Amino acid sequence: MKCPKCGVEQAGTEQCSACGVIFEKYRRYQERLAQGNVAGTPSAPATDSGGSGLKWVAILVVAVAALAGFVLLRGKDVPAERPRPAVTEAAVPSRSPEGGAVVTPEPYAGNDLKAQLAQKAPPANAIEKARNATVFLQTNWGQGSGFFIDEQCTIVTNRHVVRLSDRDVAAIEARIREGRAEANSIRTMIDSNKSVYKKIKNGEARLLDPRITLGELEQKIKYDEEKLAKYQQDIETAEQELNNSRFSSTLSIILADGTNLDGSIDRVSDESDLAIVRPFGNVRCPAIPVGGSEMLHQGDKLFTIGSPMGIRHTVTSGIYSGSVKIGESTMLQTDAPINPGNSGGPLINEAGQVVGVNTLVLNGAQGIGFAIPIEQTRQLLPAIN
């Protein structure tokens, strides 16, 4: 089958192995586009992938990042603005702030998200205006934050929010191999105990330890078989999630009013922890005005907006502590709380202007967070002021 988006020929008929687009979803989107009534389409409710996958996969990712001394809070030209279709009424489901269940959808002007958010979540100050331009991102393997940087709905976020690093992929693959080896050991033990059990039942052998009964041996075999089945299920789940994180380009974009849009990864930086995401369809979005990080002075008040620990669209404050070199990059240091889920969200000044992209915290410390200066997004968005 030929992918309708990128043109790659492949055997699969559900999802493109090259660009990750889901064929049926892309077909529905094209139909709506042709009708001039494109709005964000609903996606499946968020699931807790960590519960069904290998717990040691999540632990390993954190451990790998800690080795570097930090914990991640995890080109093309900008396309010209396309003509927007007329605003139409559409229904889009939203998710509850508590984390996941789809609630009853409400009608909204689907092509003008800026007007929609101004009506449903009216901002009272510059910080709340920036909140309306901040989004919660749900990917196949994790979550994070981002923000609209222009009214054409260009979303800036962290690369590690939407892509696993090569180092993390290699580490997880190694741990999956270890899981397979452990599963093989359990399988060998089961086969051995089954052979002994059969011989005892046939009178060809007897248990050497009188404290162990034949029934207990049978229970041991059953317990190991259940343990092996769980190992195999977890390994398969982890492999699928790893495959999705590496090859799927689709994700969910959740707005400040709970509206859930489907989107895709537009581009990823090779030089820094930055990426660009876009929702499907032509929509007008609220944008955070761009400030200049070079104008910051130590002690200036700063705010972070994001979804720390899954608590969506939270605002925290602190001060500008200074700039610091981390590797080859210059980072903005702040004591404004940056937690997992804040990754990719905006660091803004009192005027509501974005000056940085929240990225990481110092491992084992409190009140030491870092953001990428907003000027570095020029490598992905050359037209930024």
C-alpha cells in the first residue's frame, strides 16, 4: 500500500512505517479538509502505559538521565500561512483535569481556538493569556507541555517530550533483552519441574525432600507459568511502546479548556532539546508573545506554565538566577519550580512574554531549574523575532 501522506510503499494497511500516519485517521482528515470544515478530531482516552508495561523500563530511563547529573522533565522552513476555512460549529471532546476520562463534548467554533479559549477560559491578566497558549501533550510513551508561538498554531516543545533519545532507546532495548533471558530461565525451570512431576506420577522417581509434596510441586509449576506469562506480556507491551515512540508521529494536544486535538510532530532539532508540533487542520490559536532572554536581570520575576505531574496548566513563579553553561549550551537558570510534565512549557516574564523553554532540573537539588533561551528556537523557526 502507498502512504497517502509521504508516498512510501509498504505492506501494512493501517499505519505508515515511515512517517507514522494512521491511514484511516488521515483519510477522515482529508475528507473534512475537502469539505472546508476541519476541526481537531478526538483521540482515544489517555491510558496509563506504565501500568501495563515493564516497570523497569521507566526506572531505567530515569537512571540513564541521572548518570549525566540531570533529570529531563520530559530542518524545514516554516510553511506559509494557509487560507482558513469558514468558522463552523463542531463538537470536540475534552478530558477532565483529574486525568483522563472523556467528558461530554460541547459545541465550539472549531477553527478559531483563540476565540474559543477567550470565551471558555477568559484571561484576567498577561499570565493567564500565556496559560491559554500553553498545551498539554500526550504521546505514545509519555507526556509534557508546549506552547503556541504564533497564530498558525505552531507549538514549541522539548525534543525529549516527543522522542526517545538514541541512548534511552539503546538502554531500554538492552533491558528488554535481559527480560527475555530471565523469561527463558523461568521457562527452563518449568520444563524441568514438569519432567520431574511426570516421572513421579508414573512411579519412575520420587521427591528427595520429604517436606515437599507432589501438590506443592504442581503449585510451583503453576506459579512459574503465571510468572512467565506476565513477563512475556510485559516484554511485548514494552516492545510495542518502544516501537510507537520511535516511529509514530501522532500525539494528543490538550488545551487549557480541556479541548483535545490530534496533532503530529512537524520537526525535531538535531542541535538542541527542541521540537515543533502542529495540530491537524487549519485553526487560529492564541500565541505567547516572544520576549528577549538577553534582557533578563538577576532577580527578575519569572513564571513557568505547564502540567507538572499531570496537573494541567499550572502556574508557578520564581526569579531569574542567571545563565549557565551546560555542555555546549547556554541555559537560563531559575528557582521557579520545574517538575516532570513542565518540560517544553514556557518560561515567561511578568509581561507574559516567553523568554525560555523549560527543560530540566539539577538532579538531587531543589530550586535549580533550567530553560532553553527562546532565541534558540530560531533554528526551527527562522522567522521568530
